[in-house]
Amino acid sequence: MARIGFIGLGNMGGGMAANLAKAGHDVRAFDLSPDALDRAKAAGCLPVTSAAEAVTDAEFVVTMLPAGKHVRAVYENEVFAAAPGTALLLDCSTIDVASAKAVGAAAQAKGLAMVDAPVSGGIAAAAGGTLTFMVGGSADHFARAEPILDKMGKAVIHAGPLGAGQAAKICNNMLLGATMVATCEAFVMAQKLGLDPQTFFDISSKASGQSWSMTSYCPVPGVGPQTPADNGYQGGFASALMLKDLKLAIEAAQGVDASVPMGAAAGALYQAFVNGGGAGLDFSGIIKLLNGESA
């Protein structure tokens, strides 16, 4: 059993912390939301009153926060001063690569070990312990982090040095966003051409147009396996979060002079969908925009 300080108990972090407690770890949990702390307590975590208190005497520190500015603030203002020098810091937030590298460098300057370990899988996977972790850091730090991350996921993959986890995450989600837009376009066009959606699915899911967005996360209600499309596009991965990841990807691409026209086009479409009221809908709901429907 390890003592773990867990900071950030939102839709993703709450389920992750609960799985660590379920695995028998001593989880000291902090969030600004009293309701989140209550849920963490019910799941077997010990709620505490500050991030600094959460990491005091911790062997591992796990953070799951909204953006780079929050990660920087928590580590610089509380974690670095309060965490033991022997602790391993694991940031599971999805943030910009520059912030991940900067916080990691600051940790190293203070003699602290750190990895960036963003996740893929969504809220249901966080609750079910079936996330995929993309981990950036040294081989030794990855080896220390893996047994902890393994309790929250189905796959833990070493992506490379510090910052590589974030790089892998934003590249993956840029691909996902663009693929979902193309899948939705194809379904809308197929219907306008007189094809039955189920028939098109049966063909494309077994042909060269097959993709995860088509086969595992079909954006059309009643077609393929059950997805948020069957629940009015509620739940799943919010379009606002997809837009956030696409912006991070486009920003990173500009920083290294990478051409990402499909990623940029997907970003513009998700921006329009979010502006039109689709922020809280699952990202497959972009089919409504492409079909001329209101969010």
C-alpha cells in the first residue's frame, strides 16, 4: 500500500482516485469542490483541506487539473514545497507540451522525480479503471509510475522523455477529432444520397473507410454499438474538451512548423459547434452541425 496525494477530483480525477483507493492505497484527496470531496470520501479516499496537505508525506502525487496554468500554480505554490524529496510526481492532466516540460524541469531542479501521464478513454473509462496512459519521463521514473497508473488503466505506455506523454496525447486527439468529423460528413452525405445509415455502417465498417470513430463510436443513433449518440449526445467526451485538445495540438504544431490542415479544419468546426451551444455535448454531436441542425 502506498500513500498517494491526489489533487483534482473532477469528472476524470474522481474516478481515478476512487480506483486507487479501491486497490488498497492510502489516498489523501483534495479538490476545491466540497461535493467532489464528499464523493471521494464515499469512495474510500481521505479528504483534506489543501493540496499541500494532500502531498505531505506522500510517496506519489497525482494531479488531474483543467489546464497548464492550473498545473503550474499547484506545483509551484504548494506541491514543490510540501512533497517529500522521495515522492514521484505524476501529472495526468492534458496540457500544453511547454507547460509540461517547464513544470518537469522545475521539479528536477528541486530534486523531485516527475512524469507527465495524460490519459485517453473518457469518464466511463476513468470510473472503470480502463484508461490508457501515455507517459513521458525517464525509464526509471516510468518504472516507478507504472504500478500506480496500472490501477487506473488498461494500458500504460512509455512515450519517451518528459513531455512526450503530452505530445502523444494531443497528436492522438487531433487525429480523433479529424476522423470523427470525416465520419460524420460521410454519414450525412450517405443519407442525402439515399443510403440507409445501418447499411452504410455495415459496408464502411468492413471496408477501407473503417475507423474507431465509425466502428466503436458511431455518431448516428441506433447504428453500431451503444454510444453517446444513443443518449442525445450526452456523456462521453465533451466537445469543449475536444476543442481544447485541438487548440493545444494546433499551438504545438505552430511551434515546430508542422503542417496540420486537417487538424486546423477540425478545430474550426468544433469552435463553431461549441459557439452554437454544443460545448457540453459529446464530440460526436458535431454531426448535428454538419447536418444543419442546432445543438
